[in-house]
Amino acid sequence: PHTMAGDDPTRYRTSDEDAEWEKKDPLVRFRKYLEAKGLWNEDKENEVVERAKSEIKAAIKEADNTEKQTVTSLMDIMYEEMPQNLAEQYEIYKEKESK
């Protein structure tokens, strides 16, 4: 369903229309095509899902172990020359970060 979380699609679309469009789902159709060609099966899907889960867990672990970025380092990356209206804020953060 291509609706926002708070949206109620039954206000403007029937369940029959939903069912009709589900038959046209490109992911389902592509899966069926690959299965018919012998290029996809449940074992391969499970393997891909498990590999993806493993990669996601590793990425989360790496992100969790990455040193937290300071506000001033972010501002240094964003601005070659600090805009005057942010210079005072930059100095305040710099002082806080040095403690």
C-alpha cells in the first residue's frame, strides 16, 4: 500500500481494487519470473535475507563503535569559512567540548 501511516485507503479504494493491484506487484511478478527460470527459490531467498541481516548487524555494530562526532567537527566539515551568524555558537560548543 502506498499510503501514509495515518491514511485510511478504504475511504477511496475498495479491497477488490487492492487485490487487483497486488496481482501487478512488480516484486511478486519478478520473483515468479525468476522462479520459472530456475534462478530463484526459497533457499536462495533465505540465504539473501540472512546475509542482509548479518550485514545490517555488522553495520550497526560499526556505527555504535564509531566515535561520536562533535558539533564543531561537523561545522568544520560543513563550512570552509564559518558564517558570522554561527561563529558565536561555534565558540560556545568548542568550549563545551573541551571540558
